[in-house]
Amino acid sequence: MITGRRNGGPLENEADYFYLSPICGQPVDMQDLSQVMWHDRPVHYRLEIDGRHH
């Protein structure tokens, strides 16, 4: 198991935790390592989260 920890303090704006994947255009939550690693792949499709495609 890989345990991550935040570098620096919490951000003021919740939206600052997200970026858009340049490959599929899906918003990626940088607080979720599995999302970051998935969207770091050079070829991927939109990740299904909570039973629906984003």
C-alpha cells in the first residue's frame, strides 16, 4: 500500500484540487492518487466514478 501525504497546507479553493486531463478532458481530483495515476497514462478513457462516466 502506498500512503501519500499533502505537500504544504490545504488550499483555499476546492477547485484548485482539480485539473483537466489533456487526454480525455475529464476533471481529475489531485487528492485521489488512483485518479492521478490513471490520467497520467498516455492512452486512457474517461474514468467511471460512482457508477457514471465523467
